[in-house]
Amino acid sequence: MNKEGYRDPTAEKAIANAGKSKHIPKEVYEPVKKLKEILEFQHIYVDEIKFHTNSGKYEKQWK
């Protein structure tokens, strides 16, 4: 709620998502980006890449 007492859905959503990164870490993003560039140079296109850890705690999708 905001200071007037009304619901603030934008702020509530931001607070709920705090700490839940929706971005792929740079250490993963950069090499995969380079790999996609190399493949596209050879006219091979990647539609989707999924990342996850063995524990399942980290899972991201790159389309």
C-alpha cells in the first residue's frame, strides 16, 4: 500500500520479485552470445537455450 492507504500493484510486484533475478549472469551470457554469433555465421540458428543447475535452484530460459 502507498502512504495514502491505497493498493499499489506495481510496488507490490517489485517487492515480490526482489531478489529473483530474471537475467542470465554475465559469465554465462557472454560465451553463449559468442557461440550464437558463430553458429549464425554458419547459418545455424538457435531458437531456445535452457540453463539449470543440478540442484534445480537456478533455471533460466533464453529465447
